[in-house]
Amino acid sequence: MLEKPVTREVGVASPAARMGMAAALVFWCAIGLLPPARLKPLPSSAPLTEFSAERAMNHVRAIAQRPHPRGSNDILRVRAYIINELSRLGVTPELETGYAKNPWRPSSERLPVTNVLARLAGVANKRAFMLSAHFDSVARGPGAADDAAGVAALLETLRALRSGGPLRNDAIFLFTDGEEDGLLGATVFTQDSAWRDQPSVDLNFEARGTGGPSLMFETSAGNTWLIRRLERAVPHANAQSYSYEVYRHMPNSTDLTMLKRAGLAGLNFAFIENPLKYHTAQDDVADLDMRSLQEHGNYALSLAREFGNEIEFPKTSGNAVYFSTRFTPMLYYPASWSLPIAFCLIAALAALAFYSWRIRGTLWLAVFLPLTLVALLQILIAYIAPSASYLLQWPLAMALVAVGAIITKRNGLWRLIVLGLTPSAAGLLLIPLIPTLMVALGRGARPIVVIDLLLILACISPNLKYVLGRSGSPSRN
């Protein structure tokens, strides 16, 4: 006598469990959309060894009274102010005059610029490091954010360093002229300066808006040693290695562009919110976010002390994948790991698909198909842009954990906890991309945001499967 096959339900979700999973999805979406924590601006009464945004704002007010483009009378006023402040802070300013032309306009004429440099001597100099910002503005605006804030950050950092113990290494402060006309001052420094071969690394401070978090958005190649020191100096640095991939496709360059071409290692910092005020009359003191200035200063002072006491600057280093989240300090690992991780995820997906077919007799196409597409895409990204690979790899890894938890044969609170945690990677890595890309790229971000939303849905598809219906179906006995 032939008996009918006995069927069993695999991982049936109760209504309460589904509601709990839905709450977890809402929670991680909300966390992902929360703005990052910001530093509070320190008052002028802060300890002298600390960076104070209120003290730095005095420099911004003095510099950003009026537009001061290269070649104007006001640029002479700003340059004289910087020279006086450097002298007051106990260092000797030097002027560096030269001619350069816009590197993106080969037929343009060579224009005169005058940079200002100063050196804070170390006690056992192994190799100097440098901090840079430009002191010219566009003709349309007073340039409070771009780049009086950068100049003010350097001056207040110098004051704080002078108030503390001496550094081991020399600190060079470079204030460039003519950045807005085509990086002219940086070009003169790299071609003609007697100081050009002295620094081992440059910290450049910029702005493409009037507020928002100060981001470390660009590094030089072979950046692992730089990222290691950034994490050590500012553990919760706002730094994502995908940002340089975005920056490369934006119509912007900074002084660090020219310094990198000359072989100098470097880190680039900027804040980018309120971009409609960028290069306009609204780039004024009243619209500058003091928190952004405080964050600029936190990077400048912390890294100055880190590099200022560096014993040996590495000559070579591989690239790193690095990122921070709402709940963790900056994480990083070698970019060379991206491809091995990619292939491991492909193998894990194949194993889960085979296991699901064995115990269920079928596959969830609504889950495995989108995850397969993500898995293939993350291999491509690992090849062409390994610095951005983490955006897909960790949400995919958590999605595979969710699939494994769902197809297990046992129910329990532990499984619900696992499923509640698995959307965290998408929530902490993919969802924050949406506001950042919209600010950075404007309308050009729309197709990328759509792709990002599809990736989020794909990576939480196992959890959605759990919420929307029974997470199991009759399996083969």
C-alpha cells in the first residue's frame, strides 16, 4: 500500500513574530535615516589646548567680510591678515610668489599668485607634515565656508598646538592663492616651492556648501596607513571609502588634486550641505554652520598631533576599504579582501539555495533571484571599485544569514532575534546613502538612488518574506 508523503512546515512565523520582524525593519530604516551625531561648537572659554569653533569664527569674520578673489584688493587684505596672525602666533610667515595656469585650460594664460607658508618646528623632526587651505574666494561671494572656514581651522589649530607640548615633527601650514581660478597656488607649490619635497602628507580643508558634517571624502592611493592613523586620531571619523568613487564623477577638484599629482599623500575634508549657497553671496558668516567648523578643527588638531608625533612615515601601503556606522567607530580592512569575500558570498548563496531545494523541493524565486543579482553585482564592484564593495557585501552577507535562519527547521526566539538583526547592514550602510547622494549629486543622484532602493529591497527580501507570509512551505519528507 502506497502511503501519502508526510509534509511538515518549515519555520512557520506566528503573527506576533511577523509583527516583531516588521518593527525591526522599521527600526533599521529609521536608524539609517537619522543624521549623524555632530560635535558641539566649543566656546572661546574652552581650554587653550582644545580647538574652539567660537575662537575660529573670529578669523572667518575677519576674512569673509567681502568677496576676495585672486588679484583683487581684498585678497591683499586677507593675505595681510593671515601674515599678521601667523606672526602673532609665534611662527615666521613666508611668501611664495609664482605663475601658473589652469590645468584644465591649456590655452589659458599664466596668472600670478602668492601663497603664504609657515612652519611650526618639531623637536626631533623625522619628516614634516602639512595642513592646507586656500584663502581666495569667488567673485560672487565672501567665501565664509569656501574657504575661510578652512583657513580659520588651520589658524586655530596652530594656536592650539602652540598651547600644548611640542610636536616631534615639523608642521607646515600652506595657505594657497588662486584655487578658484584653477588650483593655481597648489600648482605653484608643487612646481616651484623650495618646500615641496618636505611634507610626507597633506591634510586639506575645503567646502562645497555652508554646513553639514565634515567628511573625509578623498585620500591618496595606498591609503591603508593613512586610514589607520585617521582611525587612531579620530575613531568616529565620518569617512566612507565609497565617497571617493562619487567624488571622482563630480565636476570638482581641490588643491589636493595637484598635490597628489606631485606624489604627496593626503586626506581631504569638506562639508557639503546647503550646496545652493555654494559660490554665492549666501556663503557668508551668518550661514556658516559652526558645527562644521568644529568638526574641521577636530580633524585638523587630532591628526596634527598624530602625524606630528609619527616616528616613521611608511613609503608604501595598500588601499583600504573603510566605513563608519551610527553604532561603530570607523572600520577598515585591506581592499585586497574584497574579491575573496565576494566569492565566499557566492559560495554561501549557492549552498543555501541547494539546502533550500533539498528540504523544500523548490526555491523562493522572490528571495533567491534578487540575492543572486546582488551577488553578481558585488563581484563586479569588487573588481572595478573595491573601495565601494562593502556597500553590497555586508548587506548581502546579513541577507544570507536571514535566509539560513528562515529555512531552519526549528522555531524559537533566537531565530527572531537573528532575523531582527540582519537588516542592520542595509539600514546602516545602504539607507544613509540616499540623503548623502542627493546632497552631493543633486538631480544626478536620482538613478543611483533608485538602484540603491532596489538593493535595499533585495537585501531585506528574506525578512520581507517572513513578514508577508509563511516563511516555509511543505517540504519533501
